[in-house]
Amino acid sequence: MERKLLPPSVHVTRRKGAAATRKWLVVQAAAAGEPRVAELGKHRIMEMTGLPTRDLRVLDPDLHSPSTILGRERAVVVNLEHVKVIVTAAEALVLDSSNPLLVPFLKSLHTRLSSPDVSSTSSETDRSKETDQGNGPTVALNKETDQGNGVTVALCRAGNVDITPFEFKVLEVCLEHTCKCLESETLTLEKEAYPALDELTSKVSRLKLDHVRNIKNRLVAVSGRVQKVRDEIEHLLDDDMDMSEMYLTRKLTFQGFPETLGSVDSNKDASTDHNENEKEEEDRDDETETVRESSAYVKPDVEELEMLLEAYFVQIDGTLNKLYHLREYVNDTEDYINIMLDEKQNQLLQMGVLLTTATVVVTAGIVVVSLFGMNIHIELTKDPETDEQARIKNLNFWETTCGTVFGCLAMYLLAIFAGKRSQILH
């Protein structure tokens, strides 16, 4: 029986589909449910969050994108080191949750989401009492909201200043975990770098130089990562519109307010005449347009997010200062070692000058010996006839030899004295 092989296009399609699907840890609000692992494709995430493809490309682990925080209409994209999260107003999608580096992050996230806000609970009670004592559409809005689901209640309560929105809780945990990881790497690098640099200044060796080189490479890499996180936070602090885009809960509240108000008023006036309904609908449309126009030109209130970002900006800036001081210490050590090497090189050059001078002086003595060694008819080269003549000849030989040696030595000392006086030699 023959096997029917599928065309190559089918295999390629299956591989692409499998590669496009990734495992995400879906973390919902504290009252919504427990975290669950789901395999979601790129198009499914785009439908859930409304993010374009270029924003999802930032979270791709294969691309090694730098640290980025993006605020969009319905979601916030957080890419800080190994923390890759998509945050919406109701849930957070954590990529690669099986990574061991994310275990402390997930524990902190669970603790942060499960801890209740005591101060906000009392303020909510007081606000509800004041609202019940008042009149107008606000009472109807609260009653209608309380009859809805938990998400609607959370949206209405998020307008209070004392309550931290869900997206800010997740963002705070991301920033806290990233700052702690970078600070821990910085402290580890400091404990290893300072003793190694001190040992290198005491005695220079190839192994110590190689160790310091590896430390410097790690220092440059960590400094670049910390600098990128600091620049990203600073960029958000400088732009109020980018920070206002990250208020997802507030945007959902403002979008649902006119619709909820319209449904309440329609239920309230259901028993009136048709003419009165038309007038009230026109007034309601005018009020809705006025609210929308006024909210479009109001300066965004980003004080809560600004305070949150400033706190972690100060922390990451302190980590960057530690790395800066460590880099300065490395540079100072390099300068000191270069000075030591220059001194050694100068000593070698001086020794070379001394040896060259000695060579020149010895060469002068060799010239004298060469002159006497030639076939010149002088008294020293003749054979002695008597003992007296032999003694005189031997004496003349030693006088010539000692004179040549002392002359060369005098020339050498004179050359050294001239070099020190001209500051060529030290």
C-alpha cells in the first residue's frame, strides 16, 4: 500500500501555525478568577487587546527587543528584561510563565492582587453613603451599576483616587521586579569587581587582566540595560499624553458613563408622554456631547501614575549611579595600570640606552685592539732578544691594555653623566 505524502506547503503551514501559538499565563483581577495557562495565537491576542502586530513584535523573545513600555487604547505592553506582559483593564497576559526567572515576579503579582485596599474600602463606603443621600442621575447610576456584574462595579470604583487600578498594580509589580533584578546584578558585580581591581593594582598578571576584562564586559552590558529602563521611564514622565493612555480603567469608565446614564434616564421616564421623551432625549444628547467635548480639552490627570513612575525612576537612577561609580573605578584602575606600564617601558628604554652606550665604548676598545693586532712594525711586536727587553715589552703590553680599559670606562661614565645632565636618563 502506497503512502500519500502531503505537499510541502501543508507542512509549512502547520509549522507556522504552531510557531504562532504561544503559552500565556492569564492573570485576572482578584475577584474574577485564578490564573490559568492558555495557548493563544497572535490574531487571538490582537482581538482581545486591540494591539497591532508591531507592538506584539516587541514581546517576541527571539528578537531580543530592548526594554519598552507602550500605552495603547485597550492595553499596556510591558517589556522589561525577562518580564513580558500585556495588561488590560481586567486581565494580564504573561508570556513564558514557565521561565524560572519569573517565579518571584508571579509570587509578587499574586500577593499584590490578592491584598485588599483597606483605605479604599472605607472611602468607598463613605462615598456610597453620600451618593445615596443625594439626588439626580448619580443615584440611579450607582444603583444600576450595583445590579451589574463585578467588572462594572470595578469600573465605577476606579474613579476614586484611593483605589489603584488593576493595570497600575501589574505595572508596579513589573517595575519593582525589574529594579530588584538589576540592583541585585549590580551588587553582585560590585562585590566581584572591587577586590579584583585592587588585586590587579598590586600585581599585574595575565589571569587578572582577563578577569577584569570579563568584569568590564559585564559592566557595559548591565549599564546598557539599566540605562534603557531609566530612559523608558523618563520618556513616560516627560509625556502626559502617553501616561494618560495607560489609564485603561478610567477610559472604560468614561466610555460607559454616557451609555449607562442614557439607559437609566430611559427607564426613569418610560411612563411619560412621547413628546416629553423626545425633549429629554435631545437634552441628553446635548449633555453627552458637552461631556465628550469638555473631556477632550481637559488636561489629563496623571498624578497617580506619575508618582508611581517617579518612585521607580529614583530607584533605577540610583542603580545607574552605582554602575557609573564602578565604571569610573575601572577607568581609574586602567589609567593607573597604564602609568605603571609606561614606567616599566621607560625603565626598559633607559636600560637599552645604557647597553647601547656600553656597546659603543667597548667598540672603541676593540678598535684599539684591532690597531695593535695589525702587522705594524713596532717594538711590541718584535721578539725580545734579552730578558730586559722582554720585561719592558711585557710592561708596555699591560700599560696599553690598562690604558685602553680605563679609557673606555672613562668614556662610558662621561656618556652617562652627559645623559643625566640633559635629563635623558634618570
